[in-house]
Amino acid sequence: MLRILLLIIGYFIGNIETGYIFGKIHKMDIRNYGSGNAGATNTLRVLGAKAGLVVFLGDFCKSLIPCLVVRFIFRDNIKLKLYLYVIYRAWCGTWAQLSFLSGI
């Protein structure tokens, strides 16, 4: 049950669009400019290098944080084999990215 909950949380963390949020802070919808994507590359092109770096770091952290949470939760579980641990971490990151790509 905990694993399913962590997957769902990872999915919703991936829904956070840092480029869109950063654009709204600067009173613009980043999706209306450049390629129309709310990602770091479009933010870099439209708002500059500092904005692109901030959005990239936000996107990076939303992938890293679920992986670190899973690592922290399962650190003392001796029954959990290394390959299951790696697969589970990959799934959390994958769900975070899939939710971002789906735009929910």
C-alpha cells in the first residue's frame, strides 16, 4: 500500500510545472511564447539563462525528491533487494515525468 501511495505522490509531484509557475510570477504565460512548451528550454529562450536555470533546477528537484523519499523510507528494509530498490526509484521518477508530460 505504501508503494502505491508513493507512486501516486510521485505522479502528482510531476504535475508541478515550474516553467508555468515561473512565468506566472513574471505575469506571463510561458506557453504562449516560443515553442509553446512550459519547459526549461522554452523558458531559457523566452526569459533568459537565469530563468531557464531556475526552471531546470525545479524540474530536476521534482524528480530527485521522490527518489530521496523512497530511499529514506526503505533504508532499513533488509528484505528489499537492491534491484527492487533501483526499479522502485526509477518508477517514482518515471511517474513524476509522465505526469508532467501528460499535463494534468
